[in-house]
Amino acid sequence: DAGVTQSPTHLIKTRGQQVTLRCSPISGHKSVSWYQQVLGQGPQFIFQYYEKEERGRGNFPDRFSARQFPNYSSELNVNALLLGDSALYLCASSSAGAISYEQYFGPGTRLTVT
Amino acid sequence: DAKTTQPNSMESNEEEPVHLPCNHSTISGTDYIHWYRQLPSQGPEYVIHGLTSNVNNRMASLAIAEDRKSSTLILHRATLRDAAVYYCILRRNSGGSNYKLTFGKGTLLTVNP
């Protein structure tokens, strides 16, 4: 089975622009979470979606938004990009149910803001 | 979220056991102890988790102190492929926010051939 896939792999944007990152979870997984990983730091939680509803939000500004589609894929949108948004954006999926423990991460999208 | 403390880095030799420590003195009764690792240029990978009892799986063992204020991830025979950043994470079993993982900086494990 395919793992979590993310697109694009790399992206270069200019300050002030908007970006959309995409994630396809493992087949059968209904929960998708997004994380931001700045160089040298651990990943920081941005959002979690389960059954197309937002179930958690990290300490990120409103410029960050996300949604989950009926097929459980997800998009992360970032508006008005800042230099500090340069990071690796990771998507993780998990199977349904509150007792699911493992999260499966994709390879990430490397965003560079110039 | 309860905080974890890990050494910044550790070094091991190939085929020797590795013990990666983690302190979590403010752990609560509903916090599970999770370990993930991140190989270079990859997303994090689940390793193991536990609540109170020691746990074993094909990748590693998790030893949890009786007071749960510390734990140790044990790699029984390190290989070069085990070189990664290892994250010790406390995950609260609290319904809707169950999926959030709070990562610290982790421990960078170097494995020497």
C-alpha cells in the first residue's frame, strides 16, 4: 500500500504570496494532521482534521488554514507568506478511532519563501 | 502539554545496544509515552509507545520507570540505518485532541561503523 503522499516536493514563493500544499493519507485513514518543521527544530502541530472536521489547531496565525475533502485528502493554505514560513511542512495520517496511536508521516513539502 | 527532556545527542557503535533516555517529571496519569524517529530527509516514523508497562516490538523496547517520570528507548543492536533524531513525546488521551503530537528537539543519534 502507498504511504502518505504530499505534493509538491519543493516550492519557492515570494513574500506576500499564497501557497497550497496537498496531502493524500494512507487508504482507509480518516484523520490528517499538519505540522511545520523549521530547520533544527522538531515538528510543530498546525491542524488536525478528522472526518472532514477540524479537531485541533496549534498556535499558528489565521493566515494558516486547511480543509479535508470527502476522500480524506487535505490541503493546507498559507496566505500572505512571510520569510519565517520557510519550513518543511509535514502531513500525517492516522486510522479512525480515539485509540489509534500511530501517525504515519509523509516526506513533506519544503517551502522556501524569498 | 507535559514537557520531556532528552540529551541533544548520543553516539553509539554499530551492533551495540543503545539506551536513549527521556525525562518527563510532570507526566499525568493519562499521558502515553511515544517515541518517534526522523531519519535524514524523511518525515518522522513511529517507533513505540507505552503507558505503564515495558513494551517490546520489532524495532525497539521501551522501559518505563515505576513512577513514570522517566523512560528509556532501547535499540538492541544499532545499525547505521538507526542514525536519526529520536523524539520522546507525551500524548494525552483526551478524546478530540488525541492526535496532536508535541515534538521537542529530540536526541540526534550517531551510529559509528
